[in-house]
Amino acid sequence: MKRSDLILKLVKKHPSLTISECENIVDTVFTYMKEKLAAGHRIELRNFGVFSPKSKKSRIAINPKNRVKLVVPEKVGIHFKVGKMLFKKLNKGS
């Protein structure tokens, strides 16, 4: 699902809202999530899942083409853990 799909779905579900109002709502939510994750906070969306920043240590890698060793710096990624309800919904056939 793309951002535009989410906005259109929101407009259909709430006809009293305009497209620009729905864009503002979606932008506000995503901006807030980005700010909190960048600050190192965890975001929990009940029945959906948890987003949390995960630190990856620096390491030495080897370029497979020329066998030169490289130092990959430490970086922070995002870890997502699926919630129980979403997991059940995704795996209801198995």
C-alpha cells in the first residue's frame, strides 16, 4: 500500500474529511513516528506491531569483487515485530 492509497482509503471511510485534511493527518502521523524513532523511542500500534530502533555494530566486510576489506560503520535500523492479531490474520489459512 502506498501513501496515496492510504489517503484515499481514509477519504472513503470518512467522507466528511477532504483529501487535503487526510493528507495532513497521514503526514502528521508519519512525521511523529519518524521523530520518535530518530530519538530512539519505541512505537507500539496495538494489534498491528511494534517499531523499534535497532543499533547495528560496526564490522569489517570484504568486497567480493576485489577482495578488499572495508569497515562498515555503526548504524541504526528499524526493527518491526508483528502483533498477535496481525499475525493471526496473516496466517489464518495455515
